[in-house]
Amino acid sequence: MREEKRKSMFNSLKGKRALVTGASTGIGAAIAEQLAMHGAQVGVHYRSNLKDAQAVVDRVRSLSGWGELFQGDLLDITVQQNLIRNFVDACGGIEILVNNAGGIYDYVHFSELNEKSWDNTFNLNVKAPFFLIKEAFPHMKKNGGGKIVNITTVSAKYGGSSHNLHYAASKSALDTLTIGFAREGAKHKILANSIRCGLIETGMQKKIPGYTEKLFKQRLNLIPLQRAGTPDDIARMAIFLLSECGDFITGQIFSVSGGD
Ligand SMILES: NC(=O)c1ccc[n+]([C@@H]2O[C@H](COP(=O)([O-])OP(=O)(O)OC[C@H]3O[C@@H](n4cnc5c(N)ncnc54)[C@H](OP(=O)(O)O)[C@@H]3O)[C@@H](O)[C@H]2O)c1
């Protein structure tokens, strides 16, 4: 009996309705595909990269039978407020939300950072997840529960560097939202956790003007396991938390970072 239960651990994801933000590439794409691999119905949200998002949703459909694309710039408050409703209209409810879309506006020394970059970074990494969770909460309550994973960074632990202090601070605020929403959600069986990513090899670093190969290598040397992570390293942790394996885990912040 116990063995049977062990075998079926990830089966609890079958048929679950999951929205993953920023799922066109990198970590979000890996989480979307692994959710679908375990039978979840997945909403693939993207901002501008339709080509890659389309490839992800095609794979999702072939794995689980249900996948839809959702487009929107999460800097826009109307997208922040309407994305969940659009997803629920398409599949009738939501049990899983992965706040993965995120990033840094302006990788520059803090002495040169302007207000717009500060605001955009906090808007995308804190305000957007806040409004998405706020909108998802009533639906999850109605379903009898739900699970939320917020993707943050080990920079939140260290305070970032001189060039990404604002990014680290915004992700630290998202970790605080995780803890607060976990407390508020517990009585409704809504569980929330953060995954703090270490250095993960995705396209993200290449998109940051000023972030060089040399900086990447220097950063690599600080990692005890001496390698960058892969999107699947993060997706496996997300699957663990979002499946039955995570049923007694909430309000926690996990580093997946090669010991960093
Ligand atoms: N890679 C790392 O080393 C690392 C480390 C720590 C934390 N993280 C976090 O992990 C998450 C995923 O990063 P990644 O490395 O997988 O990056 P990525 O490959 O660049 O993917 C970022 C995703 O977010 C979407 N996105 C970006 N800005 C958006 C906006 N304004 N509105 C809506 N969607 C937006 C992108 O959409 P489009 O491409 O379609 O525009 C894309 O789907 C982020 O939250 C990041 O902060 C990454």
C-alpha cells in the first residue's frame, strides 16, 4: 500500500490546471513541460517570444493533451489583473500558479541606476506576482486549495552585487510575499513556496547588456558544485513542491544553487 502510494507521487499533478508565467524560454519553459509530462493542463504565458512559446505549447499539448498560450507584458497593471481571469475562462479554474516571469532592468552600478529601472524591476518581480496571486486566491479557495511557486534568486540571500542590488531586493520582497501568502492561504489549503535559483544557464544573462562571459565565469567559480544549473534542475524542485510530495510544505524558501 505504502509502495503503491510512493509510485503515484507525481500522479497528483494529473489534470491539475497550471499557469506558468514567462514560459517561452528557460526555467519557465522547463517547468511548463515537466508539469505537462505529469499530466497537468498548462497555460504557457509569454511576453514577446511567440516562436519559442508556440514550440513550448506544442510540446505541452503533445504531453498532456491541453495547453494554451497567454500573451501579456506583466509591467502592465491590466495584464497583472486580467491574466488569471483569462486563464480561468479558458480552462475553468486554477490549482497551480508559478510566478516565473522576472528579470532585471538595467545591470548597472547602483550609483547610475535610474528610477525607471528600479520601478520596472519591482513592477515585474513583485507587483505582478502580487496581483496574480491576489486574483488566483479566490479561485483556489473555491477549488478547495492550490499551490503557488515563486521563482526568486540566491542574490536575495546575499544582497546582490553592486550591479544588481535592485533586482536582489525585488526578489527578496517576493520571498516575503511567499511567506505572507502561505500564512494567509494555509486555512484554505493554499500552499506557497519560493525557489531561489542560483546561476542557471538560460538565455537570461545574454539579454543583460553589460553582463560579460568573464563575469559569468567569475560567478561560476563561486559555486561549490562548480557548474551552472540547468532549467530542469529548477523544474524538478518545482514539480516536487507542486505535487503530492509538497503537501506538507508551505511558506518555505529553497535554494537550488549548487551549494551557493
Ligand atoms: N537564469 C538565472 O541564472 C536565474 C537566476 C536567478 C533567478 N532567475 C529567475 O528565473 C526566472 C526565469 O528566468 P530565465 O533565466 O529562465 O530567463 P529567460 O529565459 O530570459 O525567461 C524569462 C521569461 O520571462 C518573460 N518575461 C520577461 N519580462 C517580462 C515582462 N515584462 N512581462 C511578461 N513576461 C516577461 C520572458 O518572456 P518573452 O521572452 O516572451 O518576452 C520569458 O518567458 C526569472 O524570474 C529570473 O529572475 C534566473
